Amino acid sequence: MGQDKTARFPEGFLWGAATSAHQVEGMNTASDWWAWEQEEIRKSQPKIKAVSGNACDHYNRFDGDFALAERLGHNAHRFGIEWARIQPHEGEWSMDAVAHYKKVFASLREHKLEPFVTMYHFTLPQWVAERGGWLNPRIVKWFRAYAEFLAEQFGEDAKFWVTMNEPLVLVDSGFRRGVWAPGRPHGLLGTIRSFWNMRSAHRAAYGAIRKKAKEVGVSVSAGVVHNLTAFEAYDSRNIGDRICAAALNFVLVRLYLRLFGKPADFLGVNFYFKTRSHFDIRHPQEMLWGRTDETEPRSDMGWAIRPDGIATVLRAASSVGVPIYITENGIADKDDVQRADFIIKHLRHVHETIAAGVDVRGYFYWSLLDNFEWAWGFEPRFGLCEVNYGDFSRTPRKSAFVYEHIARNNSLEESLI
């Protein structure tokens, strides 16, 4: 008999896709992003290509979307609860929003999808933003109260809770560069302050949600999601390139995870980039963002596709010492010509990493649906399912069925390896 070359994943592995509240729900009118979009789009040179508007109308169509995920073989789904809906004004908790998300959880259970809940995915209630947002240390107290409320209302509905998504991305885009809300650079001190307040808020929320869940008699697992980049030298023979890559890896991965990896019962890893750092003082952006050869495949966003980088970041994340879930990994590919190959090649490296002893327990493709991609608007198409923004119809792409086959079989068969 020939050797079985099927790459099997661990029993109980979670297979799903991810969404975030503001990007799919629509009409998130009490949030800072909504307010910033309306203001920014009116400028002569706006930093944003479109306003979110109705987004994918997932707020009204969630049950159909979860039914679609079930038909596509998913057993889990990562989604967000919107803080601005839950607490539209200071001191005011919306029981209408609670009732809505109760229906969301019920729908997930009906469609046999394990809920993986994100409490904060880049958007704040406008009242928090007006008081300084992440620059105000009082946000730690506000975020803790929000976490306690979620645990009290939904503690029985979900086991997995993500306190916040990609804090370093928001710190960089929102406060260092000012290309996302709040929309203007805040200098070194402001950038550091926003980072530290997010770190403190995560720690406070983690403790609060664990404590409150224990009080109400339920078991939860809480963690945080980080976007991690793999750094390597563009030219391994060039000492400048090697030093640059090593420095970036130390500061933006290893040191970052030491500062912001715990407390956590699990770590969520989002992977999109492997950067090939090149030291050139004439082109400093190539040190951080790297250099791409013309022959390399790229996504519609122009991002180089380098699947082996996911193994690099998973090994780095394992240093935190908790289970890992790949909470986002996806490609903008409007014509769906690269997505299936993208998923397969990344999962090959994930499987090899698991075989080498790294405790990876789930994979969530970004995203289930085409959606509002922040400052890029609706142009990038990351979805397993195409969204027609005229009538909001959803159509699974061919790659969605390739992913379905992998998820249902919990393996990459020999033909895919």
C-alpha cells in the first residue's frame, strides 16, 4: 500500500470565516468611524474611498449569512459585537442591541457554528471618541465596564472572547500616520499613549470578563488578536538587509508579544504579510514594507503572496505559551483566480507547523463576505462569497467550495498537497 499523504488536522479543529461588525452590519451611526467617514469624504482629498452606509446589510441578513456558512462546511464563525450599538451614550446600555445580538447567537447555534466573538474591532462609540478615545486613560475604565456587561448578558452564549483586534494596526494607522479615525497624526507621545491605553484596556477587560463569567457560572476563554508580519532579509548576503529584518522582527514581533501577548487563554493571529526588508537610506519605506520582485504573485491590493510567512509568525506566537487560532488570513481577489491556491498553500504551512509541535486549533478565512474594507472602501474583494452591493445578494465563489472540501474533511488531501 502507498503512503497516505493526506495532511490531517487535529480533532476538533475550528474551520470558519471572519467578519467585523462595522464592516458588514451597516448603519453603525453611533460610532466614531461613521462620524469620521461623513466628515472625511467631503474633503477635496479624502483619506477614505467610500462611506460604509449599509455595508453588506448583515445586521438584517445575519441568519442567511450563517446558513450560507453552514452550507459551506464551516463549524465556527468569528464576528464582532459593536460597542457603539451596545452603549450608544455614556451610562446608557441598549437592551434593543442586546436583544439583537441574542438573536445572532441563537442563529449561530441553529447553524452549528461555534461563536468566536470580538468585542472591539477598530470602532468606538462616538461619545468615547469625543472624550479623547484611546488617548484618554479613562477608556480603560469604560472598556472594563463594557466587557463586564457583555459577560453578564452573553456569557452563556459564547466560550471564545477576543478583547480587541490588531491593536498595533490601529495605533499605526489611526495615531502614528493618521490615515484612519481619528484621522490625524498624534506624534510619538500620542502614539505611545494610545498603545499603552489599549494594552491596559485589554488587561482590564480580560480580568473583568473572566471574573464576571465565573460569577454567572459559565466557562469562557478570552484572548487578543494580533496582526503579525514575518520579516526576512531581501538579500541574505547583505548585512544591512539582515540587520534590518532582525531588528524589525525583534521590535514588532518578539518584543511586541512580550508586551501584549498576555494575559490570554489563547492568542489570535492574523497573517497577511511577509516582508523582505531592504536597507536603503534613499528608500526608507523598503526597510519596513520591504521590496517585491516583479515576478512575485500579488493580490488585488498589490500585496505579495508569500505563504511560508505564516509558519514564521505561528512559531513566534507560540512563545506566548497559549493555544493559537488563525483569526484572519485572506486575499483580495475579485476574479477569484488565486484564492483557492492561496488558502491551500497557507494551510500546507499551517499543517507543517502543527506537525512540528505548535498548538494551532483553528483557521478563520478573511472574510466570509466582500465588505467595507476601511479606508479602501468597497473595492477590495476578500470574500468567499461575492456581494452584489445593489441588491445585497450573496454568491459563493468557486474557492469557497474548495475551502468547504477542506473543512468538511478536516484535511488537505494528497491532490491538494
